[in-house]
Amino acid sequence: MRELAVWSRTRHWIPAAVIVLAVLVDLLTPSPVSSAPLLAVAPVAAVSLLRPVGIIAVGLAAMLAHAGLAYAAGSFGWQAGIANQVTLLAVTALAVGLDRSLRSQHASASRARYAAEVAQRAVLPRPPSRLGDLRIAARYVPAEDMALIGGDLFVVQDTPFGVRAMVGDVRGKGLSAVAAVSVDIGAFRYAADHSPDLPDLVEVMEEALLREGRRREGPDDTEGFTTALIVQFSDDLEQVQLVNRGHPAPLLLYADGRARVLEPAEEAPPLGITSLGSWASPVETYAFPPGAMLLCFTDGVTEARDRAGAFYDPADRVPGMLRDYLRQTGHPAEPAAVLDFLARDVSRHSASAPQDDQALLALHRPLPHQDLLTHG
């Protein structure tokens, strides 16, 4: 962060540094060597760093520097003088035009990003940071910079049957995936409020996805599906129940830094695959003691590869990061910090932009003293 701050303060001086370098090159080299080509770099270097007035000022400074050097050397004439001045003037005009074009594109990109943010809030609203004693954090890390939402989803809801949540990943990309996300979230919200148990909730969702598939044409009619992890907490938060339909297994993180991968004992296919027949939705129950955190994610995390082709393993990397944080600070990491650690570590592992969208959700039951500190 310190390096970025220094760069932000000093980058505006790059065009001036180019002019100074050109003057030094001209003074320190034999007279036949001209620094005019290097001077022409200065107004181009000012593009996106300075406003049009600043670019023009840099161009004029480059022209004055060239004229002064040429007069001092006694070489200012039609070829070595006027022609180079016209070239510098043309490059400056080109730099101003390029700057205007880049600013116009940036404004268009900003409007598109704003529209994407509005769509994201409408289709994928951020969960509340707290429901009762449960602390919640969510992150969406898009694979494409401008596509703030794709086929991954998360949703958390307080229901008559306890806090329920879902993390999912729909098949496909683009607008069709966004539409499927909207259907999934709508079906979950309805079913979560009306279904007394998780198998019934899953059945209601299956019916909604089946109806939606019949309305579509093409492969979405028969091949559309959603991997889903559906979660329910008991009222006292002592237990958490899971139904896993073809989704990456979550991590159960304990206050002492231990971690447990909650692999389903019985495999079940994703939601919406009706061609494979009717499937049960086995419910698995786990203790959820104070200080525990359920860390859920989509396959954009587990399928991130490093340069050697090795997949990212949250169970191997996350607990160590959290133990280090606990040793350094003396208290466990909050849910938002855990998701920040995870997103950064996946990025370091893949050493590139995300290879697939990542939906991250952390559900935390604080220790009693953590809760007091939060309220204090």
C-alpha cells in the first residue's frame, strides 16, 4: 500500500522526467545525435496522467527544450528545427486526442460498472452483517472485472425455522446465468419461509427450477442445474444442518484454529438435474460451538490453479492463516477478515486474475467475550 501511495504522488512527474532525460542525452552525446524523438515521448507519457491543459503544457515545454538545444548547437534549420517542431506539435495534438478518447471510454466503463453494481444489488443483495447472535460476511469476486455478478450466488435469511442460508453455482455464463441466479434466490427465499425442514425446502426449489427449465429453450431446458449448499442453524446456534447438492464442501473453523471439512456422507447431484431421476437430500447435523465459523465458497476457490496446475486447498491454507492472525492479535479473525484473507490467498495462489467467479460466505458464532467487545 505504501508503494502504491508513493507511485500515486510521483507518477505525474514522469513527463517532466522524460524532458530532463532528453536534455541530458542531447548535452552528453555528439552533436549529430538528436533528442527530438525522446522529447516526443513526453506528451504521450502525459496521457491519462495529466489533463489536456497539462498535456499541452508538456508539449510546449518539449518544443521549447528542443528549440533551445538546437539553437545552442547551431543546428536549428528547416530539417533539424522546423520539421522536429512540427512533429512535436503533431504528437502533442495526438496525445490530447488520445486522452479525450481514453477519458470517454473510462466514463462509459464507469457507467457500465455502476449499472452492474445496481444489477448486483438487485439480483444478489448483500446479506445482513448480523442475524441474532450470528455474524455474517459475504464477498463476490468476479472473474471478469466489469462483470460484477455471474452464476455464483449466496443468500442468508431469518426464517420461522431458524437462520437459513444457501451458496450456489448455476451452470452457464452471462445473462442466462444471472437469470438463473435470480430464480434460485427467489425460490430459496420462498421455500425457506414455508418449508419446515431442509428436504422439503430442497423439493420446493427443485420444482421451481424444473418449471423454469420448461420455460426455456435450448440446453437450459434439459441441462440447466445449480450446485447448492443449503444451511440451517438451530435457534440457539448449537447445531448447524447441511444439505449438499453437488457443491464444494464447506469448512468448519473452530476458535482454536482447527478446521474440519464437512464432506457429505452421501453424494447427491446438483439441483435441477431431473434426467437422472429423483434424489434424496440427506441432512447432516454438526455441533456449532461458540467461536465456530462456517466458511462456504464456490468452485472458483477450489478450482483455482497455480502455475504448476495444483488446485487451491482451503482446508490446507486457511487454518494456518487464521492461527497466524490469532497469534499476532490475540483474538480470532472476524468473518469479513477471513473472507479478505481467503480472496487474497486464492489470488496469490493463481498468480493472476480469478479464473472463475467466487462467491464467499462466512457464518460465525462469536465467543461470549467477542460479543461483548463488539457491543462495547
